Amino acid sequence: MNSNNRGIPFPIGMTIDDPCVRIARLRLHRKSQPARRLLVILSFALTAACGKSDKGNVYAPPPPPEVIVAHPQTRSVTRYLTYTGSIEASETVELQARVAGFLRAVNFKPGQRVKRNDLLFVIDQREYQANLDSAKALVDSAKATLDLAQTTLERAQQAFEQGGTSDLEVREKKAARDEAKASLDLANARVEQARLDLEYCEIRAPIEGRIGKNLVDVGNLVGRGESTLLAEIVQPTPAFVSIDVSEADVLQIRRERQRNGEATTTEPGQVAPGEWRPCELALAGETDFREKGRVDYVNPRMDTQTGTLLVRTRFENTDERLLPGLFARVRFPMSSSESLTVPEAALLSDQQGRFAMVVNDKDEIEARRVRIGTLDGTVRVVEEGLKPEDRVVILGVLKARPGAKVAPRMQEPAAAAH
């Protein structure tokens, strides 16, 4: 607050020579003390009004947001049929105890690769070795009995020819010989069974592959009353993925085969005689289909309950990267064609489907409904809804609102190609 030499206050920033202050001073000299106070207040209001400039602050709206736009690109795109499935091992074998006994040895480390016929488990063999020796002794006894019965029969036949014995006695001797022969056969069978039981005490690898953890430790009784699972061998090379192809896709593929003349010259799953249809595989979280494979088997009939056809694909998996049980996506390359594409990130979705934000001639945003096709890397094929000259918002999509004005900036050609 400023004041002159007479104690008359006036607002800061104004001088005593200002017209508004002069009017207030004249009025203050003519009034009484209470009136002077009132006029002081009025003088402030008057000076505030007088202090206003004709060029006061005017509201200026913010500039429109900048967005990056690009034209849809025309490129050659391969159409794929993509399915999901689980990786399967080519062979899986469960090792079980076929005889009862105490486990004496485990001759492998869990997870190691084993070869066919490697000795893996050993069950106590002493009981089965004794059974084999006993069976062999029974064979020797049966042979001796058979020899005696054969000799007795021959003598009875000679005596019968000389009239020294009856036909009944010859028949009895012959029956004794046959019984002794049957006993020998039975003894030989027991020897074979005892030899098998002794061999079953050694559990060997029936296939080559990787063996899991031993499920029974040394010293435990196995095979008593029921077979005991000891371990599992998995052969991961090659790997297979079984998929269920929909009925619509099956019919589409069959029509293409007929147009190409393949239906009568190739087997199902082949693209040429002896050449199986190729396929590609990607694991969970991968965008690139790195693994290359082929169709291995096509079921000869559709599943009427699911309306699908079982197709098995094969991947060599020499590096054992495809672990049995992993989730996998398998795709089959079909036909290639020139298609209109935009970055997948430029397409939004709602309950009605997919749409893109397009900048019109007035630099205003339009929501354009589209029908999408194949995803090729980071770009998506747009079958309907866009034209090559459209300006599609590819960066700053969240700033774009239908009907709002924007400041579009065209993306650099090199970046757009990337």
C-alpha cells in the first residue's frame, strides 16, 4: 500500500498522478471521517477497475496431441493354419519288477542317457538260482526214468512176440514210458521258467533314451503280489506333437488338394508323392517358429464327438530342446498372396471385434472396423476395412479418441519397413 504526504492510501503499483487516484483524493477532501473511510474502500474497487487492461488474459486451448501414422503396407504373406498341442516322446517305457525279491543294486544315475540292454536294476538272484538248479536236477531224474521206461517197454514187446507176456502188460509198459516222457517235458519247462525268473532279476534297458529317477531304493522288497514300477525311460528324439484339425480346415485342405491334383497321387498329409507337408513349432512365450518338422501320421477317420481329425507331426529334436510334456504351437504354411498389413499393435479390440484408429482429411480420428487375417511376425493382415492410402495411427493410440483432432506425423519409411 502506498500513501502520499497527506496520508491518503492507494494501491501498490499506482502513483498519485493516476486519474483514478486523483478522483479518490478529491472525494476524500469533501467528506467526513466515516465517509472518508467508505470512500477509501470504494477507491480501491475503482482503481482495480481502472487498472484493468483492455488486453486481459484470454483462454487458449492446448494443441492437439501428436500421433504417429503410417499407410498400410502391401506385402507377400503366407497363410498359416495354427494349432496347439503337447510334445510327446517317441518312446516311453516303464520298468517294472517281474519277480519278487529284494532290490540289490541300482546301476544308473537319474536323468542319464542309457543304451539298449544296459543293466539298470538287480534283484536278489539266490532264490531263483536255486530254483534253476532244482529244475535241472528234475530234468536229469526225468531222463533216467524215461530211459528205464523205454528199456522195460522194449523187453515187454520182445516177450509179447515170443508169447511170454500179454498185450495188456505191453500197454502198461508203454503208458509208463509215455508218462516218463511227459515228466521230462515238464521238467524241461520248469527249467525254462526258472531261467526266465533268474533273467528277470536283471532289469535291462529295452530302448535307448533318458531314464528318470529310480522310484525304489536298494534294500526294498519289490514285485511281491503285484508288479513294482522301478523307473521310466523316455526317448525324446524324435519328438511328436498330436493336434486336432477342425472339420472346416480339413475340408478346405482337401479342396485345395483336389484343385492341385494331389488328391489322387499323394497320401493324406503329403504335398507330393513321398513328401510330407512341412510344419513349424514354437514353444510357449516364443514368437518365432524355430523348429522345423513335418506331418508324420493322419488318422483315417474323423472323431464324430469333437468334429476333428487327429494329425501327428514329427520333429527330429536332435538337441533335445523339445521336452516331452511342453505346450507347443504348430503351424502349417499354406498359400501365399499379396495382402494389406498393419502393425499388430495398431489394432484395438472391443466386444464388437477389432478396429483401427484412422486420421481423416480433417486430421480427426475415426474408428474403422476391420476384418483381420494371418499374423505374420509383428504385422497383421487386414482383409477388410482399410485402404492403402489410409493414415493409421500406429503410435500414440491411447491419445486418439474418435472425433478428436490430432497432429499426425508420418512415420519414417525405414521405421515403417522395420
